[in-house]
Amino acid sequence: MEKVQYNEYLQEVTDILPGGVFLTVKSGEELNTMTIGWGTIGFIWGKPIFMVAVRDSRHTYELIENSEEFTVSIPFNGAMKEELKYCGSHSGRDCNKFEDCDLTTVKGQMVSTPVIKGCKLFYECRIKFRQVMDAKNLVEEIDLKWYPEKDYHTLYFGEILSCYIDEEVD
């Protein structure tokens, strides 16, 4: 694994994210991963930040609410499409996604939450701020399109503690 600057692959992340990446959370001994297609990378409070959004209906929400960290694992070149599809359509409440998808984890460098082997780029983050979306502050157009069931996201702003690539993965 080779350390890189958090923004070195920003264009690649921006291009790949809408198609899905892995958000992994560990709470106690329970580990879960889910597919996310929304997030941002930026610089806030003098720190590099990865903001992820998790709906309160998701199993990952239960875990991230009881955790102070998360990791984001990003496959490149269309890799792991089936695994991303499965992890985005099945709940960790009902199955073990790691076993079902034959996902291997790799110990985090700066956090206790692992990353997913086979991906190219990894972010390890410590949560600095959480914000539940307030529907009254959301424009109606977005509310109607993205939240017909009123299952709003909580936004998690994680300080990027470590960012690295796996040189062996294309």
C-alpha cells in the first residue's frame, strides 16, 4: 500500500462514486459494508474531510451511530460490480455480505475499521461531525425526487486520517 494525498485521485473518485463504492463501519465486533453513491471530499475545519450520507433505515446507520470512524474502499476500472450491486441491495441485518460476496478485509492503518481488498483506493476517516437532515431546509424538488418515503440521510463528516492505493490492483 502506498500513501497518497487525499485529493490526488479526486477526479477518479468523482467519476466512480455515482456508480458505487464501499462504506465500511465497525461497531464493537460487528462489521458491515454497504454501497454508497453519494459523498464529497473537501477541506473543512483545517482538515481533509470525506462526507458520507447514510439513511436511518440502513443497518449501517445503527453501526455508524455507535462508531467514531469509517472507511471508504474504491474499486477502479469497473471492478467488483457484482459485489457492489449485492452490498447495495442486501441488508447486513439479514446476511453477512463479506461471506456472501467473498470479500476480504485488510486491517486499517489508522483506524480499527478495515478496508476491502481488491479495491484500488482507500480512505480511513474519524467522524468529526454528524448532522441529521432537516426536511424543512430541503428544497421541495429534491425532497420529492429523492425522499418520497421520508427516509432522510444523516451526514457524517470524517477527517481523512489516511489515504492510500494498492499498487497491485489495476
